[in-house]
Amino acid sequence: MGTKTRSRPPARDTRHRPRGVPTWAVVGAVAAVLLALVVISGGGSGTGTTPRAGESVAHVHGLGINPADGELYAATHFGLFRVPTEAKVERVGKLVQDTMGFTVVGPDHFLASGHPDMNDSSLRKPGRPPLLGLIESTDGGRTWDAVSLLGEADFHSLVAGHGNVYGYDSTGGRFMVSPDGKQWETRSRLGMGDFAVDPAEANRLVAVTEQGLADSGDGGRSWQPTDGPQLAFLSWDAQQGLWGVSPAGETYQRVEGRWEAREALAGEPQALLVADDEVFAAVSSGAGTAIYVSSDGARTWRLRYSENEA
């Protein structure tokens, strides 16, 4: 559900699955090493980095629209931010937690995962790894409560839909589903970068895996390779269908089973969100993190927020 900006990529045949290790896998491996070093040293925030002052999103892990106010929210390395239309950001709440997986359930109702603000004892367990498991906010992200798997899971991707919570736990490569956010079923184990759930069919999913794109027709219990471009992030909207963005920022929409290229983004993607008639994307570039929005199906992009101008 989100998108960024850049010049249109050259036409190319996207019918064959890519080979090699995708960018997200390398980034994930590096992040895991850094986290391990931080845990050993015991310093900083949930991931060991020192939160910097000011209203800067730094790095975006997820995007969502809050039905309560219609605003865009960005889950970041240093907490949750509201991104109002006037191209500014506003910190939500006081926590400076590394908010990784993020999904909007309903008005002011969010689910997330990641690593705790080390100053927040309510989301830390002594002797446990700094993993939030599944956390929940029912006040628009101002406060968060532990729901399940605290100290046990790090969901890098979360989707709420069809009365379920779908999550990918990066610590064990587990694709998991829960009917209530408390009792979890591990349905498969695989290397995954992101996934999306069909808004019309609870058991139909698409994932970015180490071998390329994969489809599931049984709720993530099994996966079959499928043709398509090399992608980093996915977003599936009831109106606009399935979208993806490549590690290089090339955006695609799947139309009648084929991936069609749209306008590319000006940077490396961090998060993607497709919601109603808009597409949002967070990217990183030499100017820092930026968030773009498109209202014409990613044919053109406009800047919504720039860290460099904050």
C-alpha cells in the first residue's frame, strides 16, 4: 500500500522470475548482525540506536491510513508519526520504539511489532531478547500494549484482514496466522521479504521470497513459484488490486495476471501502501527519507514529505 517516484523504467519482459539474492535479504542479514551487536552491548533503544531529536522519521518500516482521521501514518525506526497533508510529520505518543511490522485494523486501532524503547518497562521483559512480539494500540498509536509473543517474535510484515492477523516472524522464518492476535498457528517456514493478502479471499496470498515471487491458495500453508519482476514490497488494495515495488524503485501493478510497469520512484524503497485511490511510498536517497503519493495510478508522483526539508 504505498509508492514513490522517479522516471519511467525501460520496458522489459517480466514474465520470468528473477535469480540471485534480493536486496532485502542482504539488508535483513546486516540488520540481524547489528541487532546482535546491540543486544550484547546493551545500549541505546530497542535496536541499539540512539534516537535523534526532532520530528524526523529517519527510516520507514510501514505505512497506513487511520480511518479515524483519514491521515497517513508512518511506522519508523524511531516511533510512529502522523504525516498530514501539509508535508510535515508529527510524532504520535512518546515512545521511540523501532516499529517494524505495522497494520491498521480500524479507527485508531493499530497492530505492530519490532523492538522496544528501552526506557519503556511495559514493553520489555528482563532477560528476554528486545523483541516486541505483537503489540496493539487502540488510541491511534499514543500508547501500546503487549498482546502476544513478547520477547519471542519480530514480525517484519503484518496484515490484518478477514478476521485474522497474518505475520512473518523474521527471527524464525515463520509465516504465522492468528484469529485473535494471541493464539498463533505457524503455517510455513521460508525466507520472506514481504507478503500481501487478497482483500477478497482470506486464503489467497502473494509473497516476496528468496527464490522470487510465490503464490499461496491455502492461507500460507504452502507456496508455489509464480512469474513476475523482482520485488521488495507488496500492497494489495480492494479497489486497485495488487502492487509491488522493486529494490530499485520500479513500481508495478498486476493487471489480469500480468505485471505492468508504472512510474518509478526516486530512491530505494522502504515501504509501500495502496489505499483506495492513492498510492504511497517511502524511499531513501542521498537527500534522506522521503514519502511520495500518487493519485493517478502511479503515472506521476508528488512529494508528500522530505526528511531533508523537515
